[in-house]
Amino acid sequence: RGRWPPGFWPGGGRAAAAARCFGARQEAAERGAAMALSGVRVLELAGLAPSPLCGMILADFGAQVVRVDRSPRSAMNTDVQGRGKRSLALDLKQARGAAALKRLCLRADVLVEPFRHGVMEKLGLGPKVLLQENTKLIYARLTGFGQSGKYAKSAGHDINYLALSGVLSKLGRKDENPYAPVNLLADFAGGGVMCAMGIIMALYERTKSGKGQVVDASMVEGTAYLSSFLWKSQNLGLWNRLRGENLLDSGAPFYETYKTLDGKFMAVGAIEPQFYEQLVKGLGLNSDKLPSQLSFSDWPEMKKMFAAIFSKKTQAEWCRIFDGTDACVTPVLSLDEVALHQHNKERGSFIKNDQEEISPRPSPLLSRTPATPSPRRDPFIGEHTEEILLEFGFTKEEIAKLHSEKVIEFNKPKANL
């Protein structure tokens, strides 16, 4: 025998495949029964990073998420956040494909749509159409610039949304250009997470009104909202100096990262005086012989002193010194190290799927209805097309016709004999 595709049961041909599909559905039903979003049906139109995270959050907490993909032949699966989802391959550019999505939305609670302003309207799938046919539908529109304004129809990426939100101007060291912290802030925090929050709020409101609504999730505005502290704290004197010279933007010697003897790093966040005192003690210094903690003019020299001291011991040695203290000093862990750290292991903060792939456990923890993420690999594009359509009320004859017209496609795992 050759190698079986990951997650596929060897032997039995169609019977095994059918058993696997039944098992997957049963597992999903059992897994979602006790979770917070149990019973919520979500259609997620395939997109890039932010919307897949939004869909994965909903799936992790019990929603039944169907990812509506394009053809397996013409689309690369860029969704690495497909945990707990199933895939339906549907060509929305064909009239019958658009009609099929309309029909799916009649039985859905949520539609997550990641396209630029106007794309869905051109397909006849805008919120005015779909909400008229299903008044309880939550229509979530996740875009960079939102559904109105000068840039509504413009292309962009995380760094552009970050720039327009004002946050990018605050990120970077002294005398350097502003820099984006990969694509976490706008794409994922301001986009995917904020959109998921909007959907959950709309679902809660629906329990009272019985009505759906449109969620306009703009990554620019989501990121700006995340930065509310920056706006609200301007009068506190935290940001009076140039970028890179303030308390929290790498200006302070006690809020910084330092390189260790073995080329690793320690993170220092000893802001409060009592924590700063423990930092100084751990470094082998005497605070009475040092400048005042908040003497801005002495910060550059203090950083040089701290850097020289940190460079004389390994990361492990510094951990032994600071672990168990309130000095607010922790190791900077790599992705290869983080799941092995004692604290994370004790909390079970990282999980493995059936392919031995490690990823973060869903957060936050709920005491009574905790998320129970699927252990299965992410779906192939079109893997569940037939079973999804059957569940949504399509007949086998209708499915066969849609397949013959290339409106839908199947992509079931097969044995490699």
C-alpha cells in the first residue's frame, strides 16, 4: 500500500470515506454541543488572513463554519486557520452559484464576507438582497477601509490600515522609520478579532429583536479602537516626547528587551517602583547609587548599563535569577520554545492536531462552556461540498446538475495505491 492522505481511514473505499464523513459530523456535533456558539451556522467566504481568523474563532467556540471556496483547480488554499471548518467549492461568478449561496443563506445565521466594497453587490449578493430573504441573517463585512469613505474601494494591506489608523506613527525606535509588527495589529486584532466580536454582539442582540443586521468591520477603525488608550492617555504625559523616547515605546531602560550571552533575549517591564527595585537588585545594582527611575535624560546611559549586564549571562541564568520575583523580567521565547515553557505546559496553552501541528489553544477560557477545538487537519478545498449542500436542503439531483455545470466541485481525499 502507498501512503494514505492525512486523516483518511485506510481500507474500505467508499464505505470508509462515508464512515469518515459520518464520524467527522458526529464528532463536530458532540464537540459543539456544550460550547458557547453551539447551533450557530456560519458561511465564511474564503479570503485572506483576517476573515479566516474570524471564522476559526467562531468554529473554536462551537459554531458550524462552512468555508465557501472557489474551485480547487483555480484557487490555492491560503487558509491556514481552517480548524473546525468544512469546505464547499462554489463558483459565485456563475448565476447558479450566486443563487446557491442565496439559498444557503436562508438557513445560515452568519455570513462573513471579506471582499472590497461593491463586489458582493455586483454578484447580486449584497446585504439588501440577502437580509430581505433572511431577516435574521448577520451579514459581517470585513474590509480594510470599511464600506464608505474615500478608500472604500481601494486595495490595501495591514501596514496601510495601520498607517491610516494613526497607530503606525507610534511604532518604532528613536531615529528610525515607523515599523509594523508583522501583520498582527490591523489584520488580526483590528480585523478578525473585532469582526468576531461584532458578530457575537449582533447574535446576542438578535435574541431580543429577532432581527439580523450588517456588521461593518473596518480594519482601520478596529485598529484605532484598539489604540483607545493612546488617545485617552495623551494628557498623562506618557507620549510627550518623540517616538522611541517615551515610557512604553522603548525609551525607558526598564521597558525594553536585552540580549543575553547566548544570543537570546530577556523582556523587561518593571514600570512600578517596587518592581523596578527588584529589577535593579537582580542585576546586582544598588538603586541608591543610580539616577532616579524617571530621570529621562539618564535613560540612554541606563540602557547601555543594563544591556552590558544582561550580556554577561545566558537567558537560562537570568531566568533562574528573576523567576519567582516581581521584577517583571521574562524570557523572549521563540515559536519553537513557547509550547515547552513550564508555565504554558501547566496551563495547556498550546495544542496539537492529528498531524502533530502545534497551535495556540482558543482564548479566553470559559469555565462552563469551554472551547473544544477540532483535532482534525484543516479541510481541503471542496472536501465537504456534497454533504454541506445536502444538509442545507439541496437534493442529490440538484447537486449532480450543479456539478455537471461546474458550479460546484468535489475534492474528496482518496487512497494513493
